Amino acid sequence: MALCFQQEIGLVDDVIVDEQDIPAPAPPATILLQDIPVRGTLLPDVCSSLLVFVEAYPTNKGNARELEKRSCRLAFRGHDESDGSSNKGNFLELLHFLVDHNEDINVVTFKNTPLNLQMTSPKIQKNIVSCVATETTNALIREMDGALFSVLIDESCDISTKEQMAVVLRYVDKNGYVVERFVGIEHVSSTTAVSLKESLDNMFSRFGLSLSMLRGQGYDGASNMQGEFNGLKTLILEENESAYYVHCFAHQLQLALISVAKKHEEVNSLFNLVSMLVNVVGVSAKRRDILHEKHALAVTLKH
């Protein structure tokens, strides 16, 4: 499936070019959805047809507005993907859009296909995301072409209380531009320096990257990241003395803003009030239900 997406969707190299590297495009020809061919298997052709349409949408203004309306602010997967739902997520909404505008796709989609061949199940959608992520990441690594790079890392806990490590690579491309690429989120068993180092080594191994090519590392000021004796910074420096550490400027700015806010009486009072409100409501299911009811009532009255 990954090869299929590489060939059909063309995600590999075109998606990752910086704006300054892209020459001014010629005015695209008008392409109607009815004229987009459908070949072979359903899934790659739907995605390929969609990309052809998106590239041409400046001259398909009516369709473009509909496309934007359907895709804007929707997640790839929908919370409710039933037939009567008004928000099925980007994948199904865009597929419905193509069905409505292309009869060739309509005859081989949804109710016109056997239930076991619709290619719209949650598992299939996850496979699509996985394939796209793999091909995009491989394209990013090819774009680096063995260049020296730096790594930016931050770890946090998601809503399901899973510890995760976000990794960004920073390097200079062939045109001399400084480029930052987000390459993935790694689940980590703990946030100790040893665990983070192990996860980083595994990621580098998958992507074919060498720690010897690392020339910089940027993290927040947490002890497990920049600790002089057992921090992630120190563990990497033990293997590569050229991987210089820089305290993340974004985190420095955050610390400065927090310090300034604490000195401002009204701002400090606001954050204290919000913090107490979250604590009071968050610990009680009954209070959360009351808050949801009040919010729903306010939304209903507003409309």
C-alpha cells in the first residue's frame, strides 16, 4: 500500500519543498470533477483524483468553496461516521464530495459496493495515515541527503496520559535554506534521560540517521533534558562531542512571560482564578455535567 501511495498520490517530493523554492505556477487549466478519470482500485484513484482537483481548484471556484467547507476544521477521522452525521471527518467528507461530483467514482463507492470492499473502515483509514506518514518521512530523509543536522525534542503527556516525545530535525538544504521538519511522535515508557535516549536511537535507526552527523540539540530546561550529569544532553555529548546544546528559545520566552505575568497583579489573579476553577470542576463529574449543561444552554440561546 505504501508503494501504491508513493506512485498514485505523489506525496514524496512535492509536499516538502519550501515556498521560496517554488517558482510562480502557470495558471492551471480548468478541470471538472466529472472529467477526472478513475482507474484500477478505488482508494488510490480517489486520492489521486482529489489531488488533481485541488491543484486546479483556483479555476473551479464553486467546487473549491465546497471543498473548503467540507474539509476545514475537520479531523481525518470523524467522531460520528454514521450516515446521518454532519461531521464524518475529512476522509469520508472528501470522499462524499468526490462521489457527488464524479459519477465514475459514485458507481464503485459506498452503497454501490459490497460491504467488505468499501475501503472506509477505521482500520483502513488508519492504514492510509500510516502509509502517508511513512512516505512523507522517507521523502524528508531523502531531502536531507546526508546533511549535518540538529534535533529539537520536547516531551509531554497526551490526554490519555501516554508519555510522548516530539522530534524535529533542523538542517540546511541544497539551496542554502535553514529547514525544520517534524518527523514524528515517539511513545516513551518514561521521561527519564535513558528512556528518551533509547527512543531517539530507535528513531534514528529506522530513518537511517547517524548520531555522528548530529551537530546541535535543543530542549527545554528540565533536568532530564539538560542535566549536566544524567540529562539527555549529556548522554548524547558522550557519544558525539560536536552535538552542541542550546536551551530552546521558545521555552526561554515562555519562562520570561511567566515571570512577567506573576509580577502583574491582575494577570496573576486571572491565572489563579482559572487554575482554581479547573481544579474545582475537574475533580467532580457532577460539576462537569453541570458546566456542560450550562454551556449547551448558552449555545442554544445564542442561536
